[in-house]
Amino acid sequence: MINRKMVLRVIACLGLPLCMVICMRAAVVTAAQVIDRIVAVVDEDVITQSELQESMLPFIADYKLRYEEGELEGKMGEVRQDALNRLIEERLILQEAKKRKIAAGDSEIKERLEHVKKRFNSEEEFYLAIKDSGITMARLKEKYKEQIMMRNLVRGLINTNVNISPTEIAAYYNGNIKDFSVPKMARFKVLLVKPLPDSSMAKTQKIVLQILGRINDGQNFDMLVKQFSQGPNIDKGGDMGYVPAGGIIKELDDQIELLDAGDTSGIIKTDTGFYIIKVIDKKEAGTVPLSEVKDMIRERLYQRESELTLREFIGKLKKDAYIRIK
């Protein structure tokens, strides 16, 4: 038996890029489950109670993660309002897409269906889920068509209005230069030997001296880590990656400060045990150059401007529309 939760998860919208407000839901609640009434009028369209209840499901799931069970009941008014606002915005975007005759090709709809089918173990299981949901295949295709129309409208809107120039990228970089500063860092490997319960510190130190002698004789540090270390990242030869100065225990930090890249320390005694460290690389504090972060900045600015453009667009649609909440 394919339950309704599975149907909601798989047949629900696959997610439209740029902003969650344009994410449409699949209408899987049947009239037999909920006695419908009109909760809002949006120009020539209506939003029903069953649509609203279904739209509330992801909001409820989100609120369950954010609030304790005792608080959740008091938040249901917010959940209802958030879900209704999203439904109204979806309806306005869809109406505008229809006015502009935004296309949704058969191939796009077919691609969406095929993508959903792949989430099931078989095609038969997919069709059983459709049947269990109470929605017809024709209606499901219509819902996906509406999603694609909305997505194409928003994509066109963003492509027309959002263009991040090199000047904007440079201005953001210079205006937020502290965000691109990096501290002094070192990449190093550690070999840690902890005292055994039945061994004295002196006996453990003697073992570590023998390991250090093998390192000084040219034996492979990584292999000795795998053989003797009780520290982190043994499978990586004890490689800790790049760690900022001051980001580790003081005894190790002090030794790294004295060593150059390629150097190996002596025995470092700590409360944890005895360390031997090998420095792989050191980087001085500085600023990441613009050339290395320009793509990240462009994406950040693109997302910000896309959201602003979409919010302004939806705001205008709301201003020009007849909206009545019952």
C-alpha cells in the first residue's frame, strides 16, 4: 500500500529555482477527504480550504523542526497565513504566465514526469501512487504544465532584469573586504601516542622516541601514523588540513610557529599524550584576491538581485490584483 505521505513527497512539485514562493504543490487531497469552502479570491480564481490545508503541510514540517510541541499549536495561525500568502502569490504568477502566453512544451512536461517516475522502484508503483492520491494523470500533467509555465516566466523575468557587472562585483569585494581576509594558517600532520593504562609516561615516551628515530631515519611519516598513531585522521596520514593559528592546543600551535614547511617536530608532551607533527605548508595572513572569489560574489549578488526582482514583481501583481480573504 502506497501511503499519502509518500504521494505527497514524490508527486509534490520538484522545486523551482530562484525562490520558494513559486513552488507549486500537487493537488492530492480529494474532495472526499475535506469539505471544501472558498478561503480566498484572487481575481478570477479561488483558493479552497483543501488547497490551503495541503499547502500547510511543508510549513508544519518546518515549524516542527523549529519549535517544541507545546509551542507548535500556538503557531498554527502563522502557518496558515504563510501558506495562504504563498498560494496567493503562486496564483498571481500563474495568472500572469497565462496572460503572457508563456509556453510549457510537451517535452518539458514529459521530462518532469520521467524524473518523478525514477523516484519509484517501478512504473507500476508510480501509477499506483497516482491512483492512491485521487488525482488523474491528466490533472497531474496539467499541474506540471502550470509549474513549468511559472518557472519559465520567472526565468525570463530574472534573465531580463538581473545582470551582474564586473564593476558591481569589484564594488562588493572592496566594500566587504574583511569577509575575504584569511588568518595565518598551517597544514600539518599529527602522530599521537597516548599512554596506556598499564604503562608509565616514561615508558610511553620511550616508545615515541623510537618512532621519532624512525622518522629521522627517513621512514614514511604516513605509514608510521597508520601503524602507531591514536590521533585523528589516521587514514589520511594524520593530515589535519589547513588550521588557523590559535585553532589548536597551545603546545602544538607554539611548535608550528617555530617550524618551516617540510619540518618535523620533536616530541611534544601534552595532557592527551605525546605528539609528533610534520608541517606540510604554511600561509601568512592576507586577503583572498578578487580573481579567486569573483564567481562566488557573482552568484551571491545574482541570488540577492533575483530575489529582489521577484519580490518587486510579486508586489506589483498584488497591488494590481483583486484579492479577498474570507
